[in-house]
Amino acid sequence: VTLHLNPISSVHIHQKPLVFLLNSPLPLVWKLKTERLAPGIRRVFFVSLGSIVQFEKGNFSLSAETEEKLFPEKNEHLLQWAQKEYGAVTSFTELKISRNIYIKVGE
């Protein structure tokens, strides 16, 4: 699955830390494609067991962290866990089948 990340239109270059929970019932290769995300900013990708994140060539991967995590099984429990762990959830998306996911990050 390719995860496309770019800032909302009102933000020229996104310069804030991000945390992503990438959960799947089966192990996946998450391919990251980014645009206009500032280098050197901490970005964390938690993936379900057996999954990996592949970064584009460049320096984005130097400030990104990937960690396998055993997530709660149901989405409601995952959302509750994320809110408890991080205090807020700004976006939650559930897809049954997808090859591409487009996410706008920003304020």
C-alpha cells in the first residue's frame, strides 16, 4: 500500500512532528511518498506486526522512526488507545481494500 503524505494547501512546507498508526490484519509493506514535508522533523510510524515501511530515497528516513506494535483488534479500541496514548487523534481512516492512501497533514 502506498501512503501519500503532503501538507494541506495553506501550508507550504509541513514542519511539525507526526505519528501514524498503520494497522492491518495481514502484514503489509507501506510505501511512503511525501511532498513538502520538512526534513529533520520527527515522524513516527507504528505498524502492525510483520509490516514494514519503505521510504523514498532521500533524507526523510533519517528523522523517521518505525516500530512494530500489537494494536487492539477492533477499530473502536484502537481509536481509544490512540487517544489515551497521544491525547488527540486528528484523523482516522478505515479502508477495506486500497493500493493508495492520500493524507493531507497540517493544522
